[in-house]
Amino acid sequence: MTALSPEPSLDAAAPFDLVILGAGCAGLALAARLARSDADLRVAVIDPRTEHGDDRSWSFWHHDHHALRGIVAHEWSGWTYSGFDGRAATHRVPGVTYQYIRGIDFYRWALDAIATDPRITLHLGVGAHELAAITLDDGTDGVRIVTDAGPVLARRVVDTRPQRTRALLYQCFSGVEVEHGGRLATDTDASDPDAVGLMTRMRSGTEGLGFLYVLPLGPTRALVEWTRFSPAPLPLEQVAAERDAELGALGLGDAVVVREEQGILPMGRVDAPTPPLAGVALAGNAGGALRDASGFAFLRIQRWATRCAAALARGEAPPAHPREPWVRRQMDRIFLQALRAHPERSAEYFIAMATRVPPRRLLRFLTDRATIGDLVAIIASLPLTPFLAQLPDRRERLVAAAARAARRQPVER
């Protein structure tokens, strides 16, 4: 567990230049970058949690050099997809690795930066409730925040707190880091220490897709996570029970559990986020950081935090997360609608992409860098009929027809 020494009480008399609501991934990423900048801002970070524990991790594809390279705990050159029926594909892209950061290491990285900057104070154990637009004493616009510690005034607010939302699908997961004594079965696709089991033992039925996510963390240790795609949020107790059944089937029912992580990620939001007040910017998952079709958000949040800190240092308003390009937004939505309409075919769709799309093309799609050629290759790998049924109008059906014609042409590898 990581916690800072008690901070001074929140000063309700003088407005903060910035209040960050939430000390999770997005809130701490922004605060850490402000601490490392020359921005002359008085900042408060407010969160109801009382400490930061080892309760999550983040993984992503990246090249060798980046700002968080020093806290990458593990990396692998390959990532494997496999079906319960034995079909499998391991992907590798030269120069790119799949990298893993423990939550506790990210928290320490951010909290260490905050602790060295007297301009930024962290206030744990403080919940924030009502927000209201006000006029400050100097005649400028501001925000009044009702907190457990009393009212707080701010010139600007970045709100990273999660919001309840309706989505096309929900990614529900429950994972454990285990000491398995070298008994991790080869059919989890974790027998190769330099490849992760990205989506393994995939199977689907009327209840949707289920798969194992396996990160080998050493000869006798691994993170094993059971994930379900569901049209409604599943009770995490149910997901954990299914995870334990999977562990039992792998002969790991008695493995020593080191830590646990779990969560529910909305995929394909169907309602707009609650419009923020003037002076309030939404960020993190509530602000649109999640990629609809994958649930990946960590690198998007880090890029946003860098831009946001730079904008605030220039005296500008905090920017929102970039809106998804139209083509990507439509591709993701059609894909998710097809998964929802035909849950029993979900595993078939993912295996088709993994076995028919060249690794470099699929990776560009997953990391927000897809070209038109990549999109054509992905469309060509999938059965068209269930996806055509998700197109809402004739114009988009014509686009799909063009894609169908394109799939008959040779695809650059």
C-alpha cells in the first residue's frame, strides 16, 4: 500500500488554480506531469480512497523508449490468440513489445513527483459531491465543490471520477496473480515465457464471449484473468467464480494467490457523458479515453495528460480527450453490434482476425494507427453477412459493398 503523509487541510478561502477530482490513472498522470512542468499553478488532487494499493495493472504495446519505460515490470515480444477448439496464432512485430506496468509502481511514480512539488497537494479520504458554477471574488468564473472536508473553490476542475454509463457491451474481468510452482498448463498459451496469452481458450455461446488473459511473470508466477463480454454488467462475484473454475480446470485450483484485480469496462457507450459545467473538463474513462472495441485506455490517458499539462502551463483550458475519427468509430461500433447480435459467434470473429490478418496490420488497428489497407484486411477476414446487418443506412451499405469488392483484390502484407 502507498500513502503520502497527511496533507494540509483544504483551504476553502483561496481558490485553487486547478482541482483534480480522482487520484486514479488519469488524475495522477496529470498531477505528475504538472509536478514535472514549470506551470505556476496551485493544484489540489481529491480522492475518497485512503491509500493506493496493488489492485490493478496496465498493459500496452510500445517501442523501447517512452516516458514510463523505467516502471515497466515485464515485456514480451509475442502475444497469442487461441480458441477452445485448438486454433491459435502467435503474433510478433519487430521493434514492438507488449509491456506491463503494475498499478503500485505507477502510483509510486506519480506520488513521488507530487510529493516533491509544494504547489500540488494530495487529499485522500475526501469525497467530492456537488459542483456549481460561481463567480469568484475577483470577478472571474469558477467552480464551487462540496467535499467531505467542506467547500472548495477552483478556477478550473478536471473530473476523472468514473460515471455510470450504458454501453453496447461490457468487458467484465477478474484476475489473480498466482504462484503456480511451474504448473501453468501449456493450453493457456503461457508455455512460451516471451509471449503473453492475450485472448486464450476463447469460447462463446448465447451468453457471450469468454477467454483467459495470461501474463507469465516468471517461471512460477503469472497473472491469470478471466474476461467476459456481456450485454449487461455481470456481478463480479460471478466472474470471479468462473475464473476459479478456469483455474481448477488448469490444475491451479490450489495456486497461491498473491493479489487480485477486477473491473467492468463499458465498450461502445450509447449515452453521452453528462455535460460538465463551465470550467469543468471530463477526463479518463468518463471523458472518453477508452477505445470502444478493446477497452485499452492507458496510453491514451498518458498522451492526454501530457497535452493537458502543457495547455494548463500556457494558461489554457484543459483539453478533452480527442474524438475518435469517424471511420474508426463506425468500425468499432459495427463490430460491437455484431458481437452483441451474434454472441455465439464472438470467438469465431476474433480467431478469424488473428489467423487471417497480418500481425502488423492488426496491431496498427489495436493501437489507433490503422490505415485504409489495414481496415480492408480486417473486413476481409470477417464473415460479411452479420456485419452488413449492422449497417444503418444505404450509404454505409454501399461503403461495405466497396469493401467487399476490395477484399477480392490482393492485400498488401
